[in-house]
Amino acid sequence: MARFWIGLLLGASAAAVTWAVTDSPHWTAAIGIVVAVLVWFAELILDDLL
């Protein structure tokens, strides 16, 4: 559950930074979702890579 909240916070933070830099809703949504999903599935991805 902690990974969910960390992913949610990091995804929102990345989206906020992207919005401040680009002012594009498409890039903002894409970056926020990608960061959140990568944090949520990091354990599974790292297990496959290592």
C-alpha cells in the first residue's frame, strides 16, 4: 500500500513539474501516469531485470 501512495505522490509531482514547464495537458497526463505506473510496478520490473 505504501508503494501506491508513493507512486501517487511522485506521479502528481512529475505532472505538476511537467505542467509548469510545458503547459500541455497531454504531456502532463502522460508523464504523471508513466511515473506512477513505473513506481507501482518497480518491484516486478526490477525482479525481471535482475
